[in-house]
Amino acid sequence: MRHMLKTISVVLLLLICFSSAYIPVVYAQERSMQVTANVPTPTYYVEIPQKVSFSNLTGSTDSVHKYNLSVESKWYKPGYMVTVTAPKSISLVNQFDRSKTLTCYNSLNYVEVTGSKKSVHPGSLTIKGKDVQKASVGSYNGSLTFNINYKKQHSDGYENGRYNSTVHFYQAANSNALSMCDPIFCHTADISLTDDEVTVSVYVAYPIPAFSSMGTDGTIKNMYMVYNGKRYNGTMDISSKIVKTFDTAGEMFGINSEDKLTTEKLTITLPRSAIESFKSGIETSAYVNVMMNSDQSFIVKFTDLKFIGSNSNNNNNNNGNQNSNNNSNNNNNNNNQNNNGNSSDNPNNTGNNAKSNTANGSSDIRTATSGNYTCSVSMRKATDINSLSMCNPLFYKKADIAVNGDNAELTLYVIDPIPMYNKLGTPLTDISFLANNQSFAAQINSANKESKYFDFAAGFINNAGNYNASPVTVTVPKSAVINSQNGSLKCQAYVAVVMKTTQSFYVVLSDFTSENSDGTSSAGSSTQGSSSTKSSAGTNAKNNKLSGDSSDKSSAGSKENFDSSQTNTNTNSSDNNQSGNTNTLPKQYSLVTNSLFPGLVFLLITTAATVGYYYYKKRCK
């Protein structure tokens, strides 16, 4: 029996071994499934009238022209909105006598749109009969500019951009009592807001008048602010020495009310949410490098924020779909130049041929102590730095700058004579400049005219081309040149042609490009941005104009689609005189119809009433 059991066990064991040899083995394997998804770029359309013409006006009744503005988003991004703003009134200019104007009132001043559904907003333009009774006979032209912005909604109620603010320094132990140091600070601060950050710049007297030999390396050092328990360090600028007006007397510091003093600029960047604590105050500490020579604590309060314009450095905010060859900070687009045949002076951007070093080793005008530079220039209204002056077409679009220490010799070029008034001689006389609130006399050299390229400007120039221009030269503080976007540089001149009056206007400089010792140029610096620079969708460039060929926009009822991700438009840019592939679009969309200032839409008062439309399509962040 045992033998039988043993035999059976051996047989079973052999069967088990034999069977296990034939068990199939399945190896683990991976297979991948491709999954794709696409989040669309927010795109919106803004439709505005291309051209509005009033019929013959009457002094007995008001003339009213109704229009519609529509906004539509193809894909709405939660938390963002589209805003369209326009002025309440504009001045139409008599084409025979430009000193005569007629007011046109606009009822549609602000539109705010969220969501994807198309919204239509009625507006009207009105010319009052009582104004017509007083007006001179003639044809009047004007422009109504719509500012279009795509921006994030903020609970603090402030839109992105630059602000002026009142600022005071209070005692850390008593936030209702001013610090002893408060008089040494200028009580106007600069504030810049973005979606995520707020940057504040305050100005302290440098040097302190009563202690001019102290603090040569800075009146204030190591300044920082504390917000939500986190420390944010500041930066100091002691080289620009921006002149500011001080409104509070500080006898121990030798400061009198209304003194204009050079300053040290202190800048700190905080989270956007910090703006909600501005009125109650931000905890601040700094080393006072004069007299006290110790760390001091303050509560700094910012109040009365006033919007003054778009952020100055928005030229780099591309959508991600932009052509990599487009260097918007310096306007070095590698486009084909439009030389107009015989033009000897069409401005050519340096592009990839730019060299990197100037004679003094600095391509940045802000840090240069010597060297030659060119820049873009525009003349703005004395009452509104964001609007072009009527005198702007008289000046060549580029200026020359020679830096010598803290001073800069600025050379502008004024057309001489005006083509349509060539018998009346030099258009401007008695020219002077106000730089950092100080007056500087200028020289106009009509005996040594240069050939410069001027764009078409109705009322002044019949055809774009090369015309003689007289150099206008003035020496001003370099800081006024660098900060001209903030209103530090103003010009006053007697307009001897047609107007025969003294006119004042801001001089705004941007896109500084250095000239090398071999005569080439290098685009090494750009300060404060430029209102004529093309910026991408999603920024707040309120004053940018869409430059284009007005002949392409003159037919009633035409429509155009613009997409910043792929735009292949043959434009005649008023800034660069270039034609080619343009891969960025301005935030502001203005129509052009026989314009005096390129980039503005004109309301033509004639006997024919026609309305055309443009679509403005933008891809947004």
C-alpha cells in the first residue's frame, strides 16, 4: 500500500511539473492614447462708424447724427472685460482757417462689456444750432477716437495704468501725526498698476539744501515696505535727479514751500492687493543718510490716485503668437522700407544691423554721460498730453540728442516753409522750452535747412515726401528728456503762419537709439514707451493709434478683420514709414479718413451723409 501511495505521489509530482512547463506567460505592456485639447484665445470684435458726414448745418436747430457701437466676444474669459471709451466732445477745425473751431458733442462715452453675447450701444453726435450761428463759414474736420481695452476686472476699482498720488510720511507710533522727515519728500508720488503688482515711486530732496555736503550717496538708503508680514525692498535712483516741486516748508532742512529741487527716486513693487491699504498706510523703514544717520520707521499713506495714462512698458506684452523678429521696445521691425522713390531721408530702423556700443560705452541714454542719440518725437496738447497737438505735423518725427553729463542738446526739425503756405516763410519763431519747470531758450537755424521726410497732413502738406526743415536746438537737463512722457518737457513758440498766435505743447520723446562712433546706430534703450508704438492685445495702451493707408478705409460699408496672431497688412506707418508684415496691433483703434493726424478718424461735415463700418478683431490674453 505504501508502495502504491509513493508511486501515485511521484506520478502527481511529474504531472504538476509537466503541466507548469506549459502555462503561458503574459508580459505587461503599455499603450498610449493621444489626448489633445485647445483652449481658445479670447477674441472680440468692436464695430464703430468709419465715417460720419453731417449735411449742411442750420443755426435754427441742433444737428444730430445717430450711430451704433457694437461689441462681441467669440470666447469670453471669466474675470475679464472689454471697455470702450470716447470723449464727450471734440473740436472740428475749419479747413480754411484752422484757428476757427466748431464743437461736436458725443453722447457715448463709456461702454463696459462682459460675456460673449453681442451688445449694441446707441450713441449720437450733436452740433448745436447756437454754435453754428457763431461759427465761420467753411468745411470742418475732426476726429473721434475710441479707446478699446481688454482687461482684468479688479475689485479695487482701478484700471491698469499709471497714476499720480498724494503721499505723506507719518510717524510709526502715531499714524495720524506727520513724521519730522515728511517735508523732505515731494508729496506727489508715481504709481503703476498691473494685473498682479503695484509699483510706487516717491521722491526725496537730493541733496537736502541745509545739508548739501551730506548724503552724497543718497538722502535715503535701504528703503523697504512691509505688507502682510512680507518685506519688499526698494531701489534708489540718484543719477537722474528729477526736479520736483515741494509744497511744504521744512526750516531745519532749508526747504521752502514751492521750492523746485532735484530729487532721489525711490521705487518699490508690492502685490496688487496692497492698494487697498494705501489710505490707511503701509509700514515703511529706511536709513536716513542725512543728519539723523539712522534707520527710521514710517507709515506711508497714498491718497487721491489720478489716472494719467497707460503703463509705459507694455510694448513687450505680446500674445505669444507674435513674430519673434518684432522687437517692439525699439521699433526695430525687419520690414521692407517704403522709400517713396526719391526720398533721401525715410527713417530706417536699424534691425539686426545695429551695433551694440556707443562711443562712450553705453547704449542706454539713462546711464550715459556722453554720446549721440536719436529718438521718436511727437507734440501733444498743452491741456492733454495724451492728444496730439495741432502743431505736430510741422515737426519731423525724429529728433537728435547729444548727451553731455547731466545735460542734453536736443535738436528738433520743423518744416520750413509749410508746403501749402510756402510764401509765408518760417512757420515758428520765438521758440523756448520749459524743462523740469525751468525755462530754456532755443535757436532755430533757418540758414542750414535739412531734407526730411514728412507724412501727408491735410491743411499743411498735400503729399508725403521730402521737404526742407530747419533745425531747432535747445540744451536742457537730460532728466527732462528721459521723463518727457510725464510732462517734464514743454515747448512754446509763436506760430507765424495762419494762426499768428503763441502756442504751447508738450514734447514727448521715446524709442531712444544710440549712434556709434562709426555713424551706425544701436537700439539700446527705450524709456517711458511711446504712444505711437504698436502694442499687443491685452495691454492698456490708451493712446496708440492704428496707422494705415486711409485710401483703404474710405469706402462706405467696408469691413476689416484684425487678428494680432497673424496679421499681414501692408501699412504706411506714421511712425516708421514702413510697409511689410506687421505682427502687433495697437490697443486703440481709430479710423482714418483723409486725416490731418495719421491714426485719427474724421467726422466730415459735408452735404453727403455716409456711414461705413470697420470690424476690429483682437486676440486677448
